[in-house]
Amino acid sequence: MKRVLEVLGWLTAVALFAFASHAVFAAGQTGSSSAQDDSNVRRERARTARGREDLSPGALIREARTVYVAPSEHVEKKYLEYKLGKYDELRDWGLMLVSDPAAADLVITVDKTALNYIFTLSDRRTSVIVTTGKCVAVNGRLAAEYLGKEIVKKIKDVRASGDGSRRRNERRRDDSDDDEWSE
């Protein structure tokens, strides 16, 4: 008799766990889900939507309209902004320097190792690194001047390179289609 009661107790416990887990699983499936489940759905939607856009450096830099210079202990932010503001190319490309990082499309960060001042230009929204470069200078003032020149040069290179290989491949396909029809 003792064995029968023990077995019935175990069967009851297993049945309770089975029903409890089924109820929790069903609640998650029927829409009475938590805020965490909603955020997971939104995150998945954002990933699929973002996957379709062009994240190449050339496309990102051509779409950008604002640039933020991040504060650095190595180069004075205001002086680097001043030096960048002297370049007419930035205005020609429609790029404006902004003081609010939330309003920026691109962010310039500067690091230093020995006499090398290394900059990174990245897209704020996607964190894609658009371009990087460096200059050699003995102090932050000279570095700001050299960095301004190097940043504009690198932006020009990235804008020029863009998606040229894709365009060339499309042209080749178009040319080969014309050859088939001309025969």
C-alpha cells in the first residue's frame, strides 16, 4: 500500500509539472506575452528591414548629411572642427558638422599611439566603419590640422570608389545581352 501511494504521488507531481509548463507555453503563444517577447519581435523586424539596405561605405557616406567629432583627450575637438570647417569639399558634398551626437549620421573618433593619431569615421546608426586613417604629429594642434586634411582625402576616396564594381558588373551583363540580340 505504501508503494502505491508513493507511485500516485509521483504521478501527480509529474502531471502538475506537465500542465504547468503547458499553461506557461500556451500563454506565450496566445498573445499574452511579456514586454520582452514584444521587444524580440521588434528586434527581428528591424533586422530584416535593415538587411535590405545598402551598408557599403560608399553608400553610407553619400547618404550622410551630418558629422559629429567625438571628444578626445588627444586632439582638441573645437580645433579639429575648425580645421574641418575650412574645407569647401564638405559643403559641396552636403556634409555639416553638428554638436549633438544624436543628430549625426557619421562620427569621427580620434585615438593616439606614440606619435600616430588614428581616426575612425563610422556610421552612428549601424556602427559600420566607413573609413580610417592616420597622421603623424608631435602634438594635438598639428595633428588636428593633418587629420582634417586626411579625413577629407579619405572621404573623397570612399565617395569616389562607392559601388563602382557593382556598376561595372551590371554594365557587362547589359553589354553581353546586347551582343546576343545583335547576332
